[in-house]
Amino acid sequence: MLILLPPSEGKSARSRGRPMALDALSAPELNPLRDRVIDALARVSAQPDAAAVLKVSANLTDEIARNVRLRSASALPAGELYSGVLYDALDLASLDASARRRAGRWVAVQSALYGVLRLSDRVAPYRLSMGVNLPGIGPLAGFWRPALDAAMPAMARGVIVDCRSSTYAAAWPPHGELADRWVQVNVQGATHMAKHSRGLVTRQLCAAGVDAKTPQALHSIVSESFSATLESPTRSNRPWRLTVQYA
């Protein structure tokens, strides 16, 4: 199983500790692109118009300033870095050891800065969204798509459980044989509720410990804890749709 999560805007930070080492990250073939985005982001973040280019509030001066120090800042595992609503609901630290190991194997986070991360990958806190047109790089979803098309199939065993927002899904839409087992998790209601429910679904899948091989098997597992319906794709290279009632 591969559970695809978006990052969160909220991120934790450490004042002390080792900086990240790109060579130690998952999907090391992405490192040349990671280097390019890190350098471009640092240049933009040192400019007076950084907030406007990055599409963030001008009040986030400290977070923008972090982008200039990415190579020297203290790093922490992605599973601890992201601290938004979805990750609060996942509550990785409270899972038992077996469930945490499964999360480490099954969960991947799509990142505008790093392309894709596993929860154990140690990286520096940053502020960058996939929807940004980064000077020197261009629209980030389009920049990452060819490299992710090459890198992601190696991670995509079993069902692909897509909990990403549309902005991040644009960076890597599964296609061909992978699309046959691509399931988009849909939650009716406000964005906050949708993120919370996707976090709970991810937690339940890791806790249940059943490696679903088909969309129907995934539906059966999720239905043990949620009211859920499964719809087949409307056309080729489109996902199955698992609609979960807000929890």
C-alpha cells in the first residue's frame, strides 16, 4: 500500500541538531532537483518581495527567513516536521510500534521542496507551496512531474491511497497500470474537516495492518471504522473515488 499525504503549512522546528543530508533522503534520484529548488527558494526568500512571490502573508518573516538557511538549519523527521490538522489526527507518536513501522513503509508525503518524503526522512523546516511559480524553476507541480513519474512507481505497491489536495496531486497523477489501483479519498465538508478525516483514515489503515491490494479491499478495511462508498473511475487514468463521511 502507498498512502499519499500532502504536507502541512504548520511545521515544527528545532533550535539544535544536525542539518539535513540530501544523500540520506528517500528517492535520492530526486536530489539534483532538490538542490535546484533549495537554491532558488533561498534566493527568492532573501528578496523584499518574497512573501508575494511565495503567496504567503508578509507577517511570516521568520518562516520566510528559514528558507535562506535550509542547508544549515536543524533537521527533523518528516513525521515530526508536519504539524497541521491531518497530522494531528494521524497522531503518529501515539500509534503502537507495529503501526508506526507500517506508516514508515506505507506513507509518502508530496513536497514542493523535496518532491516526495518518507516519514523518517530528516529535513529542514521550510515555507513553500506546490502552487507557487518559483523564479528560476517555474510552476512547481510541472517541474516535479517528470521526475516523480520516474521515481514514484517504485514506491507504489498495492493500492495507492490518495489523501492529497488537488494542488499536490497535480505533481504526480498515477497513470497506466497504476491508475487501476489509484483511490482518491474524498470527504464532504469544509477543508478542515476533510484534512482531519484523511488523517484518521491514514491512522486507521496503519493500525489495521492489512496491506490492501485492490480498491475493493481498501473499501472493506476503511468501512470497518467509517461510513464509506466506493465509485469506479469515470474514464481511463482517473482514480477510484472513496467517499468517507466526516468523522
